[in-house]
Amino acid sequence: MLDHEQVAIHAGRRSRLPVIVAVHSTALGPAAGGLRLWHYPDWRDGLTDALRLSAAMTSKFAVAGLPIGGGKAVVALPEGMELDADRRRDVLRDVADVIASLSGVYATGPDVGTSPADMAVIGETTPHVFCKPTDLGGSGDSSPHTAQGALAALRAVSRRLHGTSSLGGRSLAVIGLGRVGVGLARLLAAEGAVLTVTDIDLDKQKISDELGAVWRSPDEILAADVDIVVPAALGSVLTSRTAADLRCRAVVGPANNQLATPDVADLLYQRDIIWVPDYVASAGGVINAISAELHRVSADEARARVRAIEDTVDDLLDTAQRCGQTPAQAASELARRRLSATSPAKHRFTWPDASLLARTGGRQRVRATRRSTP
Ligand SMILES: NC(=O)C1=CN([C@@H]2O[C@H](COP(=O)(O)OP(=O)(O)OC[C@H]3O[C@@H](n4cnc5c(N)ncnc54)[C@H](O)[C@@H]3O)[C@@H](O)[C@H]2O)C=CC1
Ligand SMILES: CC(C)C(=O)C(=O)O
């Protein structure tokens, strides 16, 4: 059975590439979630990714306490296809057309393979986009905030493991030195953490050297003898096999959809390894973007909301311990409670029209507008 409210699949008018937008839930508000532009063996693998990623966004917003629903967009590139600047622009305009056709049910942002500059191109067609560059009125790159949020989650776990939130002297293995991973690795190195790192892109070894980290191959790193493994690349790194190989005491990181299957959370629990659900640890980027662009709070207040992920993780770990649950069960119950506390889906939420923001000079707190469903 399809769990999602709607899934749009279009062959891009210009690029002919498959553009997929999955809206999982608008129970809490209009849906949001990033645009992933990535290679897949088959476009249907991109569809599977979009379905899983959008469902995770619903939980992410619910646990973060934001009145936003879960969605995600994926453009599935065939293996080996590289996009030159013109073709990339075509793809982004195709994505913008699909988002515009959804009339405000979904707004996009950056994810793997996309950036604020890409959001600016989408913004030429539709207002339903966030994280555009700051000089174009957006909140800019989400990845530093995602890294700060993951750091906050790591602090809560460090307190559990070592009695202090400081990560100085702790050993961590960071998987993936992309925009979020490298930002997080730099924060950890600045605090005196002992780092092991990897990426499939061997050029990233330069960053490893710069950070004074130990480089491992992607195949070896999960079994590294460290305090905490930090997934910061793509999903499904935790399988029943890799869970058995782990030698760490916790797995906490910003990568979305880390579990290949939900039961891996139970395997980790049985091995006494703390796993913080990815949709909790990775929420910093959207917390900042929504706080800045929709709630119009100050940069300090947005940062404080991102740092509050530490309290959220503390509370989840407390609840899990008290109730004899895994942190995954505690988080998913919290999300379920918040989702079921909303009134039945009699109305569909949509993103406010950009003209509303323009009319209010962008200073007024903008609420999602509600549209009656037939
Ligand atoms: N950018 C953001 O604000 C947010 C990102 N995330 C998640 O964090 C993760 C990283 O995102 P970004 O840094 O933005 O993406 P990115 O595209 O900048 O970086 C991904 C990195 O992972 C590497 N990689 C891919 N497969 C790998 C593998 N098997 N082993 C090791 N390295 C591998 C890539 O070479 C690249 O350096 C993704 O799962 C994303 O969905 C989650 C929330 C927000
Ligand atoms: C950064 C946002 C847009 C996102 O998709 C996510 O949190 O996964």
C-alpha cells in the first residue's frame, strides 16, 4: 500500500530525465524536503529513494516540532551521466515546473547533488523553494546548520557515554566528506576530536590530511575501533551485516535513511550501540531554513533552535531508557503522537504565495495558507 499522499513522476520537458516529487504527508503543514540529483542504476531506484526520504522528512519535522509536512524530490541520473551547465539548468527548470504544478503543496531545498545556486534557478519559476542564496533573499546553504545540528546530537550522546558533552579527545569515524560531512569534521577537529574519515572521492584525502585525520577506505571504516561512527554520506549504510561488524559505542550522524531496514535499529540496541535516528540528528538544516525564512526569527534564535537538538536527543534517550525501548522506537512514537494530534486531513495545506511575503516586506510571520480539499 502507498503511504504517501501523492507522488508526481514526470519526464522532464527539456531534459527528458525522470523528475520525481514524493509528498508523504501534509498532516502538519505544507510539505518540504530537499532535491536530490544523483546517479541511480535505474530511475525506479530513485523513486524508492524519494519515497523513503520523503517519509523520513515527515518524522524529521514532527520530532523537531515544526508545522511542516514531509516531501522530497529526486532526479534520477543514469550512471555515468555528467551535466554541463546548460543541461543542469534544463533539469532544474524541469523540476521547477513539476513543483509549480503542485500549487504549493511542496517546497524544495538543497540535498545531495544540489546547492543554493540551484535553488535560485528553481526560484525563477516557482516561489516554493527555500535555501536560495542570501543575496536573493534565501537563508543560504543549509549544510553548516545540518553539521551544527549533528554536533548537538553528538554532544548528547557523548554525555551518555562519557559523562561530558565535550568531544575533545573522543574518537569518531566520519563517513562522507561532502558539504555536511566536511563541515562537521572541521567542527569536531576544532574541538580536539580524534578523526578517522573516508569518502568515495579520493580527492577528499587532502581534507583528511588538512584535518590531521586517519584515512580509511569506505569498506573498512564502519568497523573502525572508535567511540562513535558518524554517517554523513548516502543511506542504507547500516545493514544486519555491517551492524555485526561495528566496534563503536554509538552511531550518530546527518546522513538520511541510514538503516537498510528498520530491524537494524533493534540489532544495534541488542549490541548496546546507541543509534540516534537520522531524522533527529540531521534536522539542523531545515530547522534553520524554516526558522529564518518562514518564522523570520533572528539568526541567533535560529541557531539556538538548531542547538536544541541536543535536548531533543537527551529526552529521547531518557524516554528510551525509561521505557525499555530503542531510541528509534521513542522517536517514532513521538512523531506518531504529534502527527495524530492534528485534526483529520479535511484541509490541504499549501505554501504561502511569494507575493504575500513581498507585500509584508518579508517581516511578518507567514502562516501556511489552508485550502479546502474537494
Ligand atoms: N545538505 C544538508 O543540509 C542536509 C543533508 N542531509 C544528508 O546528509 C548527507 C550528506 O549530504 P551533503 O553533504 O549535503 O551531500 P554531498 O553531496 O555534499 O556529500 C555527500 C558525500 O558523500 C560521499 N559519498 C557518497 N557515497 C559514499 C560512500 N559509499 N562512502 C563514502 N562517501 C560517500 C560523496 O562523494 C560526497 O562527498 C546525505 O545523506 C543528505 O541527505 C541531511 C539533512 C540536511
Ligand atoms: C536540507 C533539507 C532540505 C532536507 O532535505 C533534509 O533535511 O533532508
